[in-house]
Amino acid sequence: MRLSVVPLTASLKIPPGNGFWIYDDRLVVVEDWHTELWLDATDSLTAYEKVWDTLTESAVYGPDAHRSILRARQTPGPR
């Protein structure tokens, strides 16, 4: 497992959508407003793998991820 963070200031090639999980190249679970989808069709797996790869291009890892988290925690926001 590898943890990464997409910084709030990152330039994204695609807009972030609903949360999803890819399991063992056999299953994608997608959370939607009203349901949870379990997708196992090859074309669905391929689509979500492309989404993952595209979002990963904007992610940071290791010390860069740690700094991004610290900056977000220090940013004033609604309380």
C-alpha cells in the first residue's frame, strides 16, 4: 500500500468525482449519493484504472504529502 495526497492546490486533469475502491483488478466499488455500485465488467475496471492513474499524476508522496497535510491543517477555515 502506498499513501498519497492530492493537494488542494494541485492542477487536476479530471475533476474528482465519487469515491471508489479498486480491489485486485477484479472489482471496483463506487460510492454514489444513493447507492453503492459493485462493478466487475472489464470495461468498468479499465475506466476506473484510468481515472486512478490520472488522479495519481496530481498526487504527492512522502515528505511532500506530509507538508501538504500540514499546510491544510494550518489553513484557517470555518469552525
